[in-house]
Amino acid sequence: MRDAAAKVAAILPQTPLYVVTIEGVAVAMKAESLQPTGAFKIRGAWHRLTALDEAARGRGVVAFSSGNHAQGIAWAAKRLGISATIVMPADAPKAKREATLALGAEVVDYDRVSESREAIAARLAEARGATLVPSFDDPWIIEGQGSAGVEAAEQMAAAGLGPCTRVAVPCGGGGLAAGVALALKDSAITVVEPEGWDDMRRSLEASWIEPVGPNPPPTACDALQTKQVSPLTFDVLSRRDATGVAVSEAEVRSAQRWAAERLRLVVEPGGAVALAALLAGKVALEPGLLVILSGGNVDIDAYARAIA
């Protein structure tokens, strides 16, 4: 984990750590929304792609993502001179799609409801001899995302907050949550998901993987619409006795407004779920609490409606 953190630190500046006092308790908030690509995914992407040898780099990479992993992969690939193809849902936010294309990646559309992004990406990778780079089901990706936890712990210590006692972290497939759990071995982990998409919470409670049920409700949290977590991320979080909570769409919008008003930050719905859980009283206020704001890539019109 320290190697991944050092590799990330060599190319990316630390994202800010905001310290906000809520009901007399100092809470640390890690603004991963301020990454060059607007989300933490750049960490795992850089760690994974820099591990490829020259032959693999020459054959390119294939990934699948609704937008944040897509941009991280595209950014890293461009810097390393690697061709990148991203399988993205046809209904992905326009801002995420355009940013991915602007970074030079090829985008292949799929239908989120009727098609499997994993299967499409696997076929493309096999046909091209490219390396498949999953968004969370990969040890390199998990380790790279964990560098956010390493950074945050150092920043909390420098700010005089002491050790991190608990982390509230957004969860889709669980790559960020698993990485942070590995980085902060003495911290309690609370994963946060949108209601109806809280399969990691249910999986942790059941002690086996529970997929998202049929006909899940619509959610603005496009980055967290993972229908089933991987054994890799589930195993890490299960061994760390992580717990989970779910938040409503209204609670997410309220958190986005709070971040805009109090922190002057644009945070996307999926990036705001951990803050939403805190503000809704679903994560207890306690000294040493760390909340991760995982992304800030939004379509401006949808964002304006959310915080109105």
C-alpha cells in the first residue's frame, strides 16, 4: 500500500482535507472530487497501468465504467502512451462521456439494463489482445485507491486530529472501501450506498455476496450502480468487520447542497453518499471520523436541479 501511495504522490498532488466542526465534533472530509479527473479513480488507474510492461502497453487496455473509472483510465493511458477503450452505458452522464473522449479514449456504448458491460469488455480485450482493467475487481486497483486512506491519515495527523477511528466511504463495487480498509487497519469502516443498491451492506450482514435485487429503483448515483460486488472486495471488507448503511435520494441531494454551501465543493450524487449518511445521523459523530467525498463529475443542469 505504501508503494502505491508513493507512486500516486509522485504524480498527483494531495487532495485537500477539510476539517468541519459539526455539533462540537471535528470531522475530516477528504475531497477526492478535486482530483484532476474529478474522482478518486485516477489513483487505481495510474497504479494499474504503470505496472504494465512495454509489450502489454503496446496492446492497449479495455475498461468498463459509467464515467469516473473511464476518465481515470483515459488520463493514465494518455500520459503513458497507451490506447484505451472504455465500455460505457449509453445513459452515462454527458459530462463524464465527453471528458473521457477528450482524453483520447475510444468509447463503446452498451445498454445498462439488457447488456453486460463485463462481457462486452472481456470480448473486446480478447479480440485485441488488450489488458482488461476492471473498475474494482483487481488487486492493483484496490491498492491504488487505498492511497487515499494513506494520504488522509497523514493529513489528519498533521492537522492535530489524531488517528482515524472510523471512515465513512461511498461504495459501488467496493474498490475504494476495500483499499481504505487495507490502508487504515485500525479504523472502523462504514460503507455507504444508495437505497435499493445497497448490496454490499446486505452482503456484509449476510456473510455472503447478495446481488442487487430485480428492478432496483432509479438513482442519481450513477457511479454506484454496481449490481454485484466482487469476492475480492467483499472478502477484504468482511475480514475487516465493515458495516454498511443506505441513504435516500433526498438525503443525497441534501448532502450535495451542504457541500456546496459549507465547503464550496461540487460533489456528484455518488460522491456525496458518505456525507449524506453523516448528515442524516446514520453515521455517528465521533472524534477521528473521516468522510470521503469520492467524486465531483456532474452534468451541470442535473446538479443545478439537485441543489435548488
